[in-house]
Amino acid sequence: MIYLVQPRLVNEPFSDPCVFLDFRFGRRAMLFDIGDLTPLAPREIARVTHVFVSHMHMDHFTGFDRLLCLKLHKTDTVHFIGPPGLGDAVDAKLKAYTWNLLDAHSADFVIVASEWSRGGFTQCGTFHARDAFRRGDAVQQMKRTFVEQGLEEVAETQLMIRTDYQSFDDYWTPIAAGEGPLGKYVATLDAAERARTDAAVRDAYPMLAAFVRSTTSAPTGRRSAS
């Protein structure tokens, strides 16, 4: 019997955490944590499209440089999904190197870093080789893709999104724990300020147990009549 999806522990049980999930006939693979990648063949790393990072300890992230080195001069995209702070970690890794040999004619290897918390995705950053891996956002990447596909009058617009919560605590607990942009601010408050903030938010949003509305940005465009 041939299994179409084959998981493999990359290192010894007490070594760097890393699971390689190989889609044998799909020419793609995933990594769950990205510890030491030395046991993987270059052709296996070349198939990686997604990396899921549980947390930012060194032994869970040290294989980033190996993947970057093997992917750098390929037109490819790798999605990193992980906890709050993942985008900053990727940014710091990339800023450690000098990219003066990359330009608009380089193969555009792209890293997309998406941060996930209990409430869903909170941030998404993109890093293009052609931009010397300067940090951008997903909206800018989508706008560029729309233009490349021939759309005209590409612009950014605001979307209103309704998110349902079972209770106020269901909404506020992840933020109070430091998740997301607002959570990062709350984490800087001392105990007294956090208590006042908690009470003020509860008083200001008595209907939050029903739903919360938030805004996000998205590009729009028009296809040419020709």
C-alpha cells in the first residue's frame, strides 16, 4: 500500500522538534515546527509550502536559515503560521543579512508570516526577495497580484466584519493574555491600569456578548473591457 501523505519525525525524539508531512504525489510538503533540518534532503525541503510553528523557542525555529538558503533563488512562496510575534521573528531573521544582491530581476521568493491566536488570525506580513525582504502586508501583496493579473483601478477599501462571541470573556480573555495588537498594548499596562481597562471595556460594551464588529482592508479592481 502506498500512502499519499506520509508524516515523518525529522530528528530523534529528544532533539529539535520537527515533523515533515510529505504529500508524495502533490510536489509539496509541510513542516510542523522547524528545528534542525539537516536530516532532510534538499529536494524534500524544496517541496515545503507551509510551516506551522508552535512557539518561538530556538529549537523550534532554528531550521529557518536552512530553508531560506535552499529556497532563496527560486520563484516560490512559503507560508509560516504561528503565534503572536512570529512576524517579528521572521523580520529579525531576515534583517540579520545583507540583501544588496537582490533586485527587481531576482527570483521572487516570498515568505508570508501569519500570526494566529485564539480569536483567529491577527496579523499577516509578507517578505519579497525582490524587495530585499522588506516587511509588507497582505493587502499590498494582493494589490500587486491584481495588477499583475491585468486588473485596473486597483484600490484599497475597508470591510466591516461581524464576529460572534459566546460571552464578553470569550472576546476579552485572549486580549488580556496579550494576543493580537491590542493584547500587546494591554500587556504593557501595570496591574492597576489593566484592572481599570478591563472595567472600562466591560462598561462600554455591554452588548459584546452578542457580537463584535471590526474592520479590515482589502483591495478591489476592475478588469479591462478589452
